[in-house]
Amino acid sequence: MGFVRAAMAAVPIMVFMAGDLAAQDVTLTSRDGSVEITGTLLGYDGEFYRVASEFGELTVDGTGVLCTGPGCPDLEAYVAELVLSGSRTIGQNLIPPLVSAFAEQQGYSIATESLEDGTVFVLAETTPERVVARIVVNIVDSSEGFADLISADADISMSMRPVTAEEVVLGVEARRGRFSSPKQNKVLALDALVPVVSPRNPVQSISPETLARVFSGEITNWAELGGLDAPIDLVLPRGDTDALQIFQARIMETEGREFADGAQGYPTSKELVQAVAGNPFAIGLALQSELSGVKTLPLTGGCGFRSTAAPEALKSDDYPLTVPLYLYLRGGRLPAVGREFVRFTDSPAAQITILRAGYVDQTISRTPIARQGGRLANAIRAAGPEFGLDELKRLVNTLEGARRLSVTFRFDDGSAGLNAQSRSNIALLARALETGTIGGSELVFVGFSDGNGQADANLRLSLQRAASVRAAVVKEAATADPDRVRLKVDGFGEEMPMACDDSDWGRRINRRVEVWLR
């Protein structure tokens, strides 16, 4: 009975024995005739049968059995179907080129069918000519995508935000798995939400706190920001609710503010950007991947920090409005073509496609400490009496000759748990260790804290966090050669802050574990 893989335990047995088994529409028999399973066919993915049997829900390898009965699929005519639902940005701008690149790599021809809110990609073998898969992309928003995933109307949710605690609970109750598990979610690419103005606007930067005051209507004249004496015209995305939710959660709610009434709304980012570009008194919020003809405003802090949405800052989550683009997978096995597509999104060909589409890829990059003069200057400026230049010297000596990897680990607010992007980074770094693509002979997990509390306590906390991240990576990289790369831990507490400590968002940026490679 080795060809049987039990997918669920005792609870499904009680569910299916009551009614579904009355149909008993398939019988799966091992090829030597020694084992026979009778039950109701729940699904077939081209390789495996899912059957509700007297033993509960079973997943059975199709290569080891013969199927008889009225419920058996036509194996010759089988067409796999994969349904994605969610974010308009991901579904319109990123998934289509990825599907096209995937089809080219697999040698499939590709055709499209239009839906009212989406597209169907039809993949076919050319010799012999046969449709092998339909990839359905439903364009809604992140929240609707999770709802479709929970209700079994989608296999994959496309989201521009992490799953909520409530959605995790609903997914477990619906037996769709645990969406917060690293096995069921991944960061596909990175984008950023940026404040934009016309190139004719003289203002050069803005702080997150000031940005909140502007969009809440407290600041209404550009002269208050060092610009011209003119009223500020607010421009917001109306068709992309994901972008608004991100800004509201990261900036407006943190500052205890609400959006002002009367802001001009535009249904698409393209229209929003065009409106801002043509109005020297407008300020808007847009995704960096969709910019054209506008000037972006770096985010600054009163203590001298300046943050831009550069690719390295997005990969390391150093920019406060980094927007990871997530895929969340349903529990259980996807169809074979679905598993192949998800694997493809990690490939070099996919990373090139992501870059060409205007997004930041997931390739791990390396930055030497010699190119981090700005960070060291800020660290010297922020040095306090408890840990001063001696500790900074230790930091420089420890990291001399090393390069900072772009994978950085940060934590959920008020929690010791890693945030969603960091959980995805665990798998990203583990894969690099397993495949040996990371290079070097030593990785140092370096913890940092914010400046709240006693410096010695923050130092201990930074070490603990670095050790916990190292342990998570070791656990995930089960097949890595332990002799290839040594994994060390160090911590420097509140040294080398990335942002001002006088705001919630600044403290969140400062609490981190970096990874340095020798």
C-alpha cells in the first residue's frame, strides 16, 4: 500500500463516511491486484487521485493503480486547470509575462481567452497538438483573492499584503491549510509605494509623518513644505484598493490619522501618474513599477536619515513602504502544471522576466561594507554614551571584508515572530545554502535593535534574534552541506540604525537581523 499517501487524518473520515461514500464512483486497484480502494473521486491532477474512502481522504499515485468506475477521468483528454485570483497589479502586470516565459521554457504554445475580469491562458503541446492546461487569472483585489482561496474557488491567491490572522483561521477551518506557513506562501517580486509630484515641483523630500499630515488635510499649502505658496492638490488611487490599504496601515494608522475628504481619485495608476505629472501642485501615491514622467520624493527623518526605493533597499526591506508581491497557495497538491509554474517563478528565467516587467527580483545581491558609508555616518551621528565609538569599531572590524546580503529579517510589530517577507527570506536563503550558489565560506547573522530601553538589554535582544533567525535557516536548509559555509551569530544592539527612532515605523525598520557573507 506504498502508493497511497494519506492527506488528512481522523476528521475527514467522519466527514466523508456519512454521505459521500454512498456514491463510491471509483475503484483504484494496484497493478499487481493486491490492494483495492473504493470511494468517491474528489480530484485528479494529472498524476494523483484524491479519493474519499473508508480510510479518510487519500492521495494516490496514479502510476501505481488502475482506475475503474463511472467517476474515473478520461486520462487522454485530461486538461489541468490552475486558478489564480487577487491583486489587479499582479494579475495584469506580472502573471501574464511569467506565464508566457513558463510556456516558452516548457515548449508549450499559448493562447488567451478574455474574461470579464481576467484572462485564461491556454497551454498546449505542439507535437502532438493537445491542450494540457488552462491557467485562469481572475482580477479582483487582495482581499477577494483570499476569499476565493478560502472558498476553494482559487488555487492561488495573488496579494500585495500579508494574510491576516482572521484569514489564516478561516483557511484552517475550511481545510485549505495554514496560509501563514512558509510552505503555502512566497514573495514573487517586490515593488514600492512612493509619494510622487510633478518634476516642476521644487520640493525634494518628505517625512512619513509629514506625508500623513498632508493626506489627512492638516497641511494644505506647499509653502509649509518649503515649496511655492500654493494649495496642495491630493491625488489618490481609487481603482487600486491594495495601494491605499498599504499606505493606510503603514503610515496613516501609525500616525493616528485618516484620509482627508476631497482628494481626487483615479481608477488606474497610469491615469493617476499622468494627472500628477501635469499638475505642479499635486501630490499622489503610486507604485514604483508604474511610474512615468513624475518625480519621487525620498522619505526623510528629522535625525538626518534619507530613504529611497532603490532595489537594494526593497530587497532588504529598508524602505518603509516596500510592497512584497505574494503568492499564497491552497493546502494539498496543486496540479502538476501548477507545481511546475510555482517552481519556475524561482528560476533565473523568471527573475529576468520580473525585472523586465518593472519589478525588483528575488535574486540575492551582495553589498560590501565599503559601499555603506552613509549607514556608518548615521551610526556615528546617532552614537550615544552607553555604546559609543568603541562598539562601532568592533562592528567595523567584525564586518571588514564582508558583504551584506540583500536578505534581511524583520519582525511583526509587538512580536518576536518574523514578518511575512522575512519568512519568505528564510526559504530564499535556505535554497541558496542548499544549492551552494551563495558563495563564500562564512555567514554572520548580525542582530540590531531599536533604541528603546536599556542598551545592554537591546544588545542581548539583538543576539537572541540573530540566533533565532540562524536556527530557522538551518532547519529549513536541511540538505545543505554543513561544512561548506560556517554560520555565526553576532549582535550590536542599537548601533547602526536605519531610521529615526522617534517614530513607530523608524523603530520597526531598526529592529532587524542582517546577513553578512565572507
